[in-house]
Amino acid sequence: MSKIDRSDITPEHVYLNRRQLIAGMGALAAASLLGACAREPEAEATPPPTGVSSTATPVADTPSATETAPDPTAMTERLEEKLTPLDDVAGYNNFYEFTLSKTKVAELAKDLETSPWEVEVGGLVRNPRTFGLDDIMAFEQEERIYRMRCVEGWSMVIPWLGFPLAKLLDAVEPTSEARFVRFQTLADPEQMPGLNTRVLSWPYVEGLRMDEAMHDLTILATGLYGKDLPPQNGAPVRLVVPWKYGFKSIKSIVKIDLVAEMPVSSWMAAAPREYGFYANVNPEVPHPRWSQATERVIGTGKRRKTELFNGYDEVAPLYEGMDLEENF
């Protein structure tokens, strides 16, 4: 497949169809690996909880029943910024397994061994499987251009490469008892010096409700900008959930379990008053130590108003009837 010409993806407003991403612009190069909470050349955000230096991302709290997701062919999005430059996306990252410094992650992670790689998928499923990289890349790869909003108050627009998480979950056949999905990151002290810190309890854990996991917007990313994911961005495979704060999009996944009870994710365990289970982007619900009403747009020096669900209004039915302040 030929590489997409992105010279036309620069106007103020970009419209995409979720299935036919960038229709008429040509196909996209195959790839294999993903990204992380990215970068901003401005001052660093307010430090994270429990004495950590600076670079966190939150979580939120409470499950509910699921409904069928909207027809993905009818879903579109509007992005008000140009794509964030690759140097920014790959050069400013939160990946505490390596370091608390955003700008040093790329150097410390550059030798991460990402092949061979396996993702073990089990729990409440009829067909537990271990997926190697070839298995993961066998899923049809699409480009998804999403706005990413970090809990620290900055945002980027990133062209991800990957496929809907629902396709992988369908392959293992979830049972009717499965209500949540629990994800786990690699924890290798020999490769990840940050594991020697007490910032979090390792390995890093995240979770989604089943309806969130099965939504068409939720993807497993294997690349960005038409290339394999750099290690600092979560190689070789990571989660991307664009309507939630970036820390929910767990990196370098090695295990996925379908479970009946809501998982306690790493930031929930570390600071439950600040980070709940849902972590939906919401300008009306401030972090206990800073406002979420606006965000800095990386690479532009500008600020914009934060949108509920990061502007992805099609997910609103997932939370109908819920108190979004209580279920933060």
C-alpha cells in the first residue's frame, strides 16, 4: 500500500469518516506499533499526586449497562487543528516505566525489545488466545486521526495506525459474564529503569467497561504517522480511547483479561480522590489541583476550550443517566 499524502490534512477543519478514513487520499502504509500521551514544548503541567515529579494521567469510577454502538459508517469527527508534528508526538511522552521526565523517555526507551511480542487474552472468554505480532498485524490496519487530550491539560492531533479493539475481543468470544476489560503493560526491570521508583504499583493496569471497549472509536494502535510505533509511544501495541484522558490509553500491552468486576487501575490505586475509573474528558469537572476547562495545543502555542468527551459526542449514549461528576 502507498503512503498517504497528508499535505491536504492541514486546513482548520478536518473531517473524517470512521470507516473510510480519509476517503480519496489513497491507501496507507502497513505498520506495527503505537504511541503515548505526547508532547508539548511549553512549561510542564502541575505535578502528579503522591509526591511524583511531573507527568501523570487520571482515571474514573463506576460501570453501567451497554448498548450497541452507533453505525461506524455514519460517525464523523471535526478536528480544529492541524496534525501535531511527529517530532512532538515522539519527543514528549509520559511513560513512567522508563522515567518521570517527558523529554528523556525516547532515549531511555529506544532499545526496548518489541519483537518477539505476545499479548495474552483470557478471562471470561470462550476462546482464550495468545496473539503474537503477526497475529496482531493480521487484523486490517486503518488510519485514525484522533485528538488526544492529556489529563495534564494539553492536547495533540495524531494519525494513529491500528484496528478496532472489538475485532480482537470478538476473536476470543466474550462470555455473558464479561462486563469489563482489564489491560496490563509490560513490566521488565532490566529494560525499564522507572520500575525502580515507587510512583505506582507495577505492572501498570488500566480498564474499560465492555461497551466502551467494543465501541468503534476504541482501537489498538500499532503505529503512527504511517510507521511502526516508537517505543516511547507504547510499542508495539497500545490502546487508544480518544474521548478519555490519555492515561487510559495504556501502552506496550502484554495482557488483556475480560472480567466481571471493575478493575482497579494503577492511578485509581495511587490516588483515588484524583483519578477515577472513567476519566472521560470533561471541562466541567476539574482535577482537584487544576482546571480542565481549556487545553494547550501542542506545537502551536495556542489554547482551546476543552470539549465534553473530547468532542466525540457519539459516545454520550454510553453514559446516559450517569452523574459525570460522581463517575469521574
